[in-house]
Amino acid sequence: MARIFHFLEFAKKFDIVFQKEYNKNMANQTFTKKEKSIEALLKELREINKNLKKFLLIIPEESLKEYKNISQIKKAFENATKLYPPK
């Protein structure tokens, strides 16, 4: 699940950076093969992102109330995020 969210964050950041570059190039009206391929890649990423969001709506969120050792799970999660912080 965490990888999915990291991918979504990456897609958003990529989209922002690409839009800035795209707007600069639109002002100059210069397109290269590389820019066209990046545009196609961005279109594909948006489609994947849209489908992923639909998919995540289907998956029910897990509740810690179902477990006996809630405090241990929270502590392990906090330790893991300290060692490997999300990007």
C-alpha cells in the first residue's frame, strides 16, 4: 500500500514539474521528440493514477481495533517510519 502512495506522490510531483516545462515550451512553440514522449508518458501516468484511485476506493481500510496488540503495532510503525521515512 505504501508503494502505491509513493507512486501517487511521484506522479503528482512529475506532473507539476512537467507542467512548468510544458508551459515554457508552449510559449516558445518548440517541441522535440523527447518532449512529445514525455507528454505521452505523462498522459499514461495520469491514466494509471486515475485507475489507481478508483481501485483504492474498492479496498476497505484496515482498522487497528481488530488487533489485540494495538500499541505494539503503532510503536513498530513509528520505528519503521523513523528508519525508512517516506519520500
